[in-house]
Amino acid sequence: MIDEAHPLTDRRLRTPRAAAVAGILFSVLLSTGYILIRISIPADPSDGGVWLEERAGTVALALSMVPIAGIAFLWFIGVVRDRIGAFEDRFFSSVFFGSGLLYLGMTFVSAALAGGLLAAYGVEAEKLFASGVYTFARGVMWRVTNIYALRMSSVFMFSLGTIWVRTRTMPRWLAFLTYGLALILLVSTGLSLWVTLIFPIWVLIISVYILVLNLRTRGTADGLSVTAESQP
């Protein structure tokens, strides 16, 4: 039954002010995972697979961070959408939300392939290389991460920057910074594998800005509340 003293409008869920911490968590975990993978797995997808024996533990540690980072990224998307609020445009929001999910899905696929190689090497190392499965999986991992996922992160940033410019829910300098970084991701195939760190670092910048802004807003609101209560 509905309590008449507390209407439904008073029960709606509100985004926690500290929810932007999820974006920071995503950035730290994914950046750490990328760095561990970059120093463990050769950039050349046609490598001989030596890392499976020498760097297996490091790669396994990096892969264990990916699912948690993915969950945090979903929270980050929720925080960004809450920031936009009623100004959200269906067209750009669909592109923004869809590209974010595609980026996350491709990141999971690449991590799953790496985990599959580790598992296969522990069971049938010789067959893994003789069958050509290793070469195929490494090629897919490289293309998924450095071509397709990178492009989706660029689209994610472009669409979100456009939303910010149109709605003015974020500073224009932050929107134009987003455009610049997105352009780098769009044209950077083959330039440097470390370019993949641009996206999580960008998420870190956005998350810190939103977190600080939310805490300031809360402090101002609390100050006004105390002042109002102290007045006769």
C-alpha cells in the first residue's frame, strides 16, 4: 500500500554525491591493467608467446582488474547521465550510451581471449602453438583493443563532448579537451600502443571534476541549511 504521508515523489532514487569515485576507480584499475599488459606482452601480435611462461602471473593480475573496472565504468556512465539530467538528448545519448557499452564489451572480449590463452598454455602448450590458435587469438586481441575498442572510446568522447556543448552542463574547455583527445584516439592506429591510456586518464579527469563539484555543492547547501536554521 502507498503511504499517503510519504508520496512516491519523495522516494525516488538519487545519485550519491560521491558516485563519481567509480570513474576514478575505473581509471586506476584499467590504467594499471594496461600498463602491466604492455610491459608483459610484446606489441607485435606475431610474437612467439614467451610471455605465457615468463609473465603469466603479471598478465593474470592485470586481467583480474578488468571486470571490476568494467563495473565501475557502468557507474561512471550513470554519473554522467545524472549530470546531464533533463537536458539529455535522445540521439546523442543513444550514441554515447551505445559506444560506451561497445567499448566495455570489446575490452571484456580482449581480456577473455588473453585469459583463454593463459589457460590453454597451462593445459596443452604445444598444441596451442602448433594449431595456430595462439597466432589467431593474438591477432584478434590486438585488433579488438587497438582498433575497434579505441574507435568506440573516441565516439563515446565525441558524443559526450557534443552533449556538453549543447546543454552547457560542463565547462566548454572540458568539452573541447574531450574533442581533442577523441580526435587523437580516432586517428592513432599504429602510432603507439600507449595511446590506449588516454581514455582512462580522460575518465579520471572528468570524474575528479564532477566529484569536486558535487562536494562543493553539498558544502554550500549544508551551509545555507545551517544559516536558515539559525535564523529566528
